[in-house]
Amino acid sequence: MAEENNFFAESLKQLVTKSVEANEVFMKEGQKLLKSMTSKEKQNEKSNLLSGELVKNAFQAFAELNVTYLKNAMDIGISVAKNMSGSTTQKNNEATEDFSPAFILSASGKAGDTVSLQFVLDNVKDTVVRSSLQEVGFCRMPKNEKTEIPLQFTPADFELAAGGKQVVDILIKIPADALAGDYENKIAVKGFEPSYFLIKLSVTTVEAPQENEYKGKRKSK
């Protein structure tokens, strides 16, 4: 924000400077016109302030001044627009970088299984942080279909001293009727916003046992 304010201040300064330069040009042309009129008076020539030539020169000088002002304003406007566009692009890029996951936990299991994960959260801040973990919920990829898969954190909320660490256990209960596929869950880490991490879960279905086609026969005596 400070950089944008500095840029606008500099742009305004440039506009004022160019306007002053345009005024100087106008004054110089006016002085030339006045000297010309004075010279004619000394030569005992009639000087009519409303003569066609005088009006023509005055309008020409005024038009040139307006053109100069317009050009300066357009230059500043284009410069400001480019800067704002570049600033927006930079902010979007920064936002994309800031909101990438801090890390990714991966797990796999069959429908009906219980899967466990574990990670360590470090407090890199100089102050005590009260933190909690909040999930968005599992979604089946790639269509991002919301799927109910129970998840439990132990502990779910805790207090971290400056420079402290906390081990967190994760328990995932895959439903017996879960569809095979890849799932993702975004976990927000409160107290360390905007940090978050992803849990990627690969689920396979349990194959039904095949019936034994062999049927026993009685042995003949």
C-alpha cells in the first residue's frame, strides 16, 4: 500500500511538473506575440486587438496548450493504469503463493478400514499461540464431490509456547460403502493463518469373495 501511495504521489508530481512546463511554453508564446504587437506599434502600424491574425495566433496558442495538457494527462493515466494492473497481477501471484499448502499428508486404505496419520506442528512465533485444527471435509477428486468420511484429531486444540512443538494424531474411518478413488481434505490451522495442510486419501474397494464352483461329490463305496 505504501508503494502505491508513493507511486501516485510521484505521478501527481510529474503531472504538475509537465503542466508548469506547458504554462511556460504558453507564456513564452504570449511574450512573442506581445513583442510583435509592440514592434508594430513602434512602426506606427495600427494594431487591432480583434484582427484576424491576432485572434488566429491566440487560438492556436490556446489549442497547443490544451493539447499539451491532454497529452500529459493521458501519459499519467496510462502509467497509473499499467501500475495498477501490474500491482493486481503481483498481488494475485502473492496470494497464490501464500495459499499453497504448508505440507501434504498421504494415506491409503480399503473401504471399512481405519487409517492413522501423525504430524508435528512447530510454533515459530515469539509468542504463545492457541491453536486448533478445522477440516473442510473430504472431497472425491477430480469432481470435488463432497463425501462424508469421519476424521478425528488428537488433540484437536492446544496451546503452543514460543518455539514449542505439538504432536497431533489423525484417525480416519473410511466408510464401508465408500467409493474407490482419491479424496482430499483441507485442514485449517487456526492461530497460524493462512496456513493449512492437505490430507490426500486413496480408497480402494473390498473385492467380494468369489463363490466356489466346486461342489463335493459323495465317494462311492
